[in-house]
Amino acid sequence: MAEFNISLQKTLAHEGGYSNDPDDAGGKTYKGISRTNHKNWYGWILIDKYKKQSGFPASLDKDSELAKQVEQFYQANFWIPLNADRINNQTVADSIFDFAVNAGIQTSIHLVQSIVEADIDGIIGTQTLDKLNTSNPTHFLTDFTLAKIAHYISVIKKRPTNKKYLYGWIIRALSFHD
């Protein structure tokens, strides 16, 4: 069964630290957590305190409470809803989790369900897990990677300013192969 901390570390390596890119629809982000989309996350209170101090944003990475908040956020909002601890293959779980963080949980689930030919209901339940866990992980990861790249291209068509992220998104998508 897949382990949360392994997936989290891989995703956090892609997400980086604090960012406030004006072209990013998510606005201010910390370790991939968008202030626009998650304005009530407790971590923003901690981050706002650091903004008033020297050494910002590098000082954020030294705060153990903030790191704990990041971990709890991802476990509660992504890992558990994905039922990722019930996915047999760690790399498959890593890839699904990472894409959910990057593109949205429903987008990730819908792609998974379309690839394994499960009912597309937006829930990784018993049927989806059975089909996912009995599929060939290499074939699944190849199909999922291609679907992720197609998704990113569709995002760029809708919002051309995102084109600058395409190379990074493709590298990220390709990074989840055994």
C-alpha cells in the first residue's frame, strides 16, 4: 500500500516554497497551497507573521508548525479523499496525488477513472481502486502521463498566460515513472 509521506515529499519537491506570481491564477502560494483557493488555511496566519520579519520567505522553511500544517492540509484535502493509502503501487499513488495537487482533485480522479474504465463519478471508491490496482502500473502511468499533458495543453488554450508553465508541467508529469 502507498505511503503518504513518500508521495508528499515528491510533490513538495515540485511545488517549491513561497510564490506570488502575478500570472498564477492561484495567487500567493506556499508549497502549492493557493491563498486564493484556500484562504482559510491556518498556515496563512503563520506566513503573514513572517512577512513582517527579515529573511522572508526563506524563514518559512524553518518553522516546524508551518510544516505540520502543510502536511495536515495535504493529507486531509488530497490523500484521504483519493483513498491513496489503498493504492497498491507507490509510484501510481505518487502520480495521482501529485496531479491532484497540481490540477485539482476532481481532474485527477476523472482522468484515473477514464483510464481504468471505471464509472466517472469523481470518487475513488472500491470499483476504481479494484480496476486501478489490477491494471499494469507501467501502462497506467504512461496513459496517465499523456492524459496529464493533454490536460495542460487544454489549460493553456483557455488561459494563454499559462504557457510559461508548460515545460515545467511536462517535466513534472514525466517524473512519475519507475
